[in-house]
Amino acid sequence: MLQSCWMLVAAFFFASMTAFVKFSSADAGTFEIVFYRSLIGLAFITCCMFAKGVSFHTKYPWGHFKRSLLGTISFTMWFSTMGHLPLGTATTLNYTAPLFIAGYLIFVALRHKEKAPWNLGGAIAIGFVGVCLVLQPSVNNEQLPYALIGLAAGAMGPVIFFQIKQLGKLREPSLRIVFYFSLVGTVWGLLGCLLFEGGLKMHGSETWIGLLSLGACAVLAQLALTRSYAYGNMMLTACFQFATIPIAEIISVVVFKDELPASALLGMALILVAGCLASILTRLREQKKAVARMASSDAPNAPHPEKRHKL
């Protein structure tokens, strides 16, 4: 459960990154933003790996490639929607990912005739209602294709996060996971920039500050997110991901001097309630599992642990 709290750290840096993307998108293209976001992350992670003695070698190159490519495509799609949709709408669509994760987990549980986590799914649904109240998304006919792109980016969430979870089970260090993700993103962004945006451009000092800042926030957020999904409870982590919204609203009020209506305050309250509810439900579920394991091991007819292992 403690590992899932890293998502709250990720939420702060993702909210900050979103603000810098908004600041930089006026002068830089989508692929150029992706390139600098990934390049800065790659440089930072490489230094961290050298400092901590983490090897770049992996036994699971295909797993890293799948996770990295899908993740890169997903946030490229999200960045592209920011240029054509209101920021609130684009962010709302990106935060449909936890709903898809909850739906997938419930589907798997029902398919295997197991108890579905309806309570945690409900907590995530409450959180998303809060997101909609804060952001109040709206889409017209001309914006519909970009809205579908944003929704598709959110739908990729379960595949991406399960890839991270699988790499975590294989004991791949979070630094190595983020390294390959940043490497693929750097190559992807550079190719896209050269092919579709006329290459890298010279910018003013303010744009460079925005690009460097979003890259730094992105890598710190990615490290925290990878740690939370790889080693934490997946449903609880998904619900904590909604914390990005109230944090982003606070940044919007403090930095951009935007107003915060009553509906936004209600939405922020729902998001916080959803996070707390998911935390409590997860804790109770873990306690029940621990009690069930103790009862099973203390049962008179229960086989010896070594014998059970041989069976």
C-alpha cells in the first residue's frame, strides 16, 4: 500500500508538467515536446543508473520495447489533443485510463469466476465524476476526432500499466524501465519532428525554460509512477492518479490566476474522497487476505507448508 502512495508524488509532477506543456505548446510542436521531454529524462536516468550502479543490460528487451512504445504513443496522442481541445477536456480524456483499468480487472475477475473488486471500481468512478466537475469537458463536432484520440490514449492505459506491473514482477529496476521508455521516446520524438514538423527549431529563452522544466517534471513523475504501478496495488494506484487534477487546479489558481468555481471545489472533494475510500478498502482487503492465510495455515487438517509446496 505504501508503494502506491508514490502516485501522489507522480501526480504533483504530472500536474506541473501539464502546466509547462501548455506554456511551451505555443512555439513548439507535439513531437518536439515529446523529444525534449524524453531526452531530458534519458540524460537524468542515465546519470542515476551510473551513480547507483544499475546495469543497462536486461533479459527482457521485448517487454521493455512494448511498454516503451505504447507509452510513448499514448502521451504523444495526449500532447496532440492539448493543441486542439480545451486543456480541461484533454486532461479529462487522459484520466479515463483508470476507468479502463478498473473495467479490465473486473472483467478478468468475472471471467475466472472470482470476486470482482466492485468497491474499488466504484471509488475510481467517484473520482472520475470529480474530474468531470473540476474540468467540465466540452467537445464540438470539429473537435470530435481529437476527443476520440484522447479517449484512445486513455484506453491504452490498462495495456501500458500491466506491462509495467509485469516488468516489476520480473524484478526489473524502475530506473531501467524508465531508461528504455525515455530512449524510445527520444528516438520517436526526433523522427516525428524531422518527418512532420520540419526539424528542431530555435526558441526564445522562455520556451526553453518551459521545455527543460517539463522534461524534469516528466522524468520525476515517471519514476514515481513506475514505482507505484510496479510494486504497489494497481487499483489503489489508479485511484490516486486522480490527485493530479486538484493539484493542477491549485497551480492554475496560484500561477495563472484562474478562478476556482464551486463545482471545481466539489469535484476536488470527490477526488479526495475517492482516494481515501480506495485506500481504506485496499487496506481492509489486504487484512482479510492475511487473516485468511493465517486461518488456513492454522487449520488442523492443513498440510505442512513444505508438503503443500511439493504438491
